[in-house]
Amino acid sequence: MDTPLTIDVSRLNKHFGNKHVVKDLSLQVRKGEIFGFLGPNGSGKTTSIRMLCGLLTPDSGQGTCLGLDVVKDSIQIKSQVGYMTQRFSLWDDLSIEENLDFVARMFGVANRRQAVMHALEELGLAGRRRQLAGALSGGWKQRLALASCLLHHPRLLLLDEPTAGVDPKARRDFWEEIHRLSASGITVLVSTHYMDEAERCHRLAYISYGQLLASGTAKEVVDSLHLNTWEISGHKLHSFGEKLRQLPGTEMVASFGTTRHVSGRDAGTLKASLETALVGSGLQMCPISPSLEDAFIHLMQGSRDQDQYGNGGG
């Protein structure tokens, strides 16, 4: 039996003034799925997510979220969505417990005291419940923000760059919690710039300058670009970068540690030009499978080029 859809939208558009921020967005997200949004800053990711969740009304288009119309039923949708913003938005001069109690009051949560204690226990905050929020590290603020999003038992979570500014361990712990919530049936929409986080999502969408350029699993996104990638290594590689970019068949050159990845869609031309260019250079070339980061850089480069010709926005 197919997993039911939490989100099913078609040709959503949004303008801010003369900027066409989201262009004909069509997307489906299944119940319990962790769906990641990638793209450059200002690409329309956050606007897209907010429209999908009924937090922002599209100018045109149609679709449903949680079985409700994204245009007509936005108020009902909002009551079932937990929204965690990139910037910590709770009260620094209140304790963890006081913050959660205040949020529970705002949402009219039944059995408020019990709900707050449950949230404290679930997110590992009980031992710090009297600590002021302003004194917390980034990772603990993140946990508090997530706990506040869950108090009213949302069916859908919206996470906007949720791990920006937190340490690697806090990021890893946070994603373990997200997968636990997903397994319980909560659908999660998350925007991120981190490739390791993107790979933790069940499916992805790459949005740039308002347009959906690719979607699917990480493997499907990479495979859809039909990239051929070579890893170049050796001494004095740093002085060879510009020459690599000028080679026939080269569409992208990116540094990865002490190596460079060279990618293009014309396999034969790329291989031949690299072999010719590297003769006598002391550099080595080795074919590798393109990574999600290779795909991301390729898409970002292509969309940036497009925007330079006036097709971008948002």
C-alpha cells in the first residue's frame, strides 16, 4: 500500500513586488518523510516551504497539505504545523521550563503541565529545566526550540536551517531526534546547506532562483545530472586549477581537500582533454562516482550563470 501524501501541490507561484520568488512549484511529500530543501541563499527555499505548509498564501497554484487546501484552509493547517526558525526566537530571560509553559499557553495545549514535563523528558531537558534560555549553548537552544515546536503535537514540522551555528555532536544528536520523529509518523520539511544533513533526508529538492531544478533521493538527484567526475591529485595542483576550468568538456571544477574534482556530461571529451592536459604535469587522474556535493556545486553554478542573464529572482 502506498504511503499517503502529506503535501501535494501543483504550480505554486509567489511574488514579492516585482520579484518572482517561486515559479510553478509542483511537489509531493509523503507522510513520515524527511524532505530536504537545498539551494543558494535567496533562492526561494524558505518561501517555498512556507507556502507548502499554509504559512504563506501563494499568488496562484493549488494543492493540499495534511488533506487541507493550501489556499483556503491555511488557518487549519497552521494549527497542525511546528515551525522552527533559523534564529532562536524564544525568551532569553525565561528558564527552559518557563519558555515551554508560555508556548503551551499560547497554543492552548490541554494538560499543559503534563505536556511540558513530557517535552522536557523527551528532549533531555529535564535536568536543565530551571536554566535561563539565554545562558544555553547553541545545541541546547536548538533542543529547546524543537521541544517548543512539539508541544501541540504537530503532524508536520518545518525546520529552517535548524543546525546553523551548532557543533557537530549537537547536529548529529539533533538528526537522531528528527529520524525518531519521522519514524513516529511526523512529516519533516528541512532546509539545509550541509551535504551530510542532506544525505540524511529521505528525499531532496534543489531550488534556485525560484525554480525547482531537481528532486528525488540523493542518488536520484546525482544520477539525473549525468555527471562524469574525475579526481585530480598530485603536487602543484593549486597552480593547475584555471587550466582545468578551460578544458573542453569541463563544466565544473571544485576543490576537495588536497584534490580537485572535475566534472562534465560529455564523458569522452572530458576524459580526452584531461589526459592531454596532464601529460608531463606529474598529476594523476582517477574516475570517481560524483557525490551529492558535486551535484550541488554543479546545480549552483548553473543557476548562478542563469541568473546573470536576468532569469533569476527571490
